[in-house]
Amino acid sequence: MSASQPEDQRYLLDNARVEAGERFTWLAELFDGVTRGHFDRLGVQAGSRCWEVGAGGSSIPEALATAVGPTGHVLATDINPAWLDAQAGYEVLRHDVVTDAPPEPGTFDLVHARLLLVHVPDRARALATMVAALRPGGWLLIEDADTELQPLACLDEVGPAQERANRLRRAVRELMTRRGADMRYGRTLPRALRAAGLDEVSASGFFPVGGTACDRLEAATVRMVRPELLAAGLADDAEIDAHLAAVDAGVLDLTLAPLISAWGRRPS
């Protein structure tokens, strides 16, 4: 989101917070394999020009830089690029995809954003900026969650710990909604890409269930938003502490909302 927004309207999971680095690590563990598979299918190769929008952490820019090699070019942008490394084979630029003009318009073979647009207030404008950056025939790949498709933290709600986890997941969703996030955005991606003028639109979904990465991502997220949960009266310290202890015990079989990946091609 734009850095000029009031504090109560800013992105809840702001990457200026210390827990952001841990979240990036576990998001990469969960989703990078899926994303890299889409890059391969969409023809990212030596010499390709790629723009990673709202990059957050460094794992995807680094993967793209490896794929395109020294003859290609990778641009990674974010409104706060603090977690990016300009010495790792890709260019880093501070950029707001809603308010800033597209960098190097009409030149990219691939433009990609993951877990970004669900939080952006003017999604259509952001999409238009990304489409404008594509060369004719270039691909736009957008990956975003749809929490309304699967809103639970624990699918198997067998006891008080699982019920508490689901209550806290609902509380976090409420905070995100208050900040302008669209919890149903993932399902709209194919339609949104067609509306943005793209052809050959398709989509798929990915749904992780259980394991260390889900547990560690949950713990980092809850610690990150704890002050907001308390301030909003959506949880208390005892409830949050008990949930974090259950997460650390590894007994919850936590899951996430489905990640919807959608892609389309700018007409030649």
C-alpha cells in the first residue's frame, strides 16, 4: 500500500515489522515451488525480462535472476524494499504499483505479483499498471489468497485448541477486512485478468495443510498482529498465549486459505 496512507489503513502485515522476515521465509517454503512451476510453464528462460511486483522478500527475485541468467533482467519492486538485496543479481526499486507509473513500459516478458493485490485498495489500477509493463505477448501472473473459500485455521475442529485457533483466524480476517483487504479476491482473478485486456487466461489453486511451515507462519503472523488484536478487543493475552503454545506443540494441523494462481497474455 501507499506509504502516504493513515496508519489505521495501512497493510496489516507491514514488512517494516521484524516478524516480516520470518513470514517471508515460511511463505517461500510453502509457495515458491508452485510459483516457480508457473514461471517454467509461462516460458521464463535465459534472456527473459521479468518484473516482480510487491516482492517483499528476496526468494522469488533470486529465483527469477537464476532463471533468466546474465542475458536477462529482473526488476524487484516494493513500497518498502528493505528485505531485498540489490547485490543478488536483480535490480531493486522502491515503487507503489497503484500510484506510480509502470517502470519500463511495454518491455517485460513476465510480470508477477503474489499475495499483493488482495491488500491493495485500487486493484484495477494496479493491474492496469502491470499490464502496461508487458511487451506484446508477455505474461501476467497474479497469485492471491481467497480466504472466503476456506476460512479456517484448523479443518479438523476437534477440541478447544482448534476452536481457539479458528476464532483467532476469524479475528485476523476481521482486522484485514477493516484495512481494505478483499477476502474473496482470489476467485475473481480470471475475470479481472480478462477485464484488464489479457488473452489465454487460466488459473489453478494450491492448498497446504499441516506441517512446520504452516505452524511457523501462523506463529509469526499472530505475533505480528498481536497489538492490533488486543487494541481492537478481538482477543486477549491469555487466548493468544495459549494459541501460540499450541502452535509450538505442533498439534493443530494448521492450514491456509487456497492460493489462486491466474495468468493471461497481453495481445500481440
